[in-house]
Amino acid sequence: MNKKAAVLLSVLCLLFFSSCRNASPESAADELSAHNRISEDKSISLTFQGDNACLSGKELSVSGEYFADDKKLIIVSKDMGTLSLPYHFQDGKLILEYQGMKISLGDL
């Protein structure tokens, strides 16, 4: 079994001109990368910058180019290989699934 531990979550930085208004996301994939996210206990974060995502926590840190559709987040890391995480939104939170666990992340 590969080395895998807890999943960590996110911070996303999108900069807009102060006079611009953020448009509503058109899809779940757009919503996924539209906000910085962190677990309630602050142990896991998910951040996005450009085409890269970083999922980090105590036991696992994965960063690299990401791809997302409306059901999965895929992070391609040079160190850890490819990590595929099914996700959905529930009650304003991002729920990631990893090795049978569900990780709940809220906006920063």
C-alpha cells in the first residue's frame, strides 16, 4: 500500500481589481478553486494558485498541477504521484473523500 495519510486542504488566492465584482461560478469545478479552504480544526488546508493546487496537513502534503471536473479533483505531484479526490458541496462546505474518509473544508 502506498504511503498515504490524512488529506490537507486549501487556500486559494484570486486577485481582482477593487472595482470588479466576482462572477458566480459556472460549475462545481469553478466553485472548487474559487476559495481558500481549511478544516474546522485548521489541520488541513487546500489552496490554489494558477494551475497548481496544494493539499496539506500533518501527515501529507501534496502539491502540483491540478485538474477538476464536477466530481473529482486530481493533483499531479512530482513527489507523490497522482492523487484523485472525489468531492461534493454540502451546507456551504467542500467535502473531499480520501481513502474512505470524508474531509470537510470551509472557506478561509
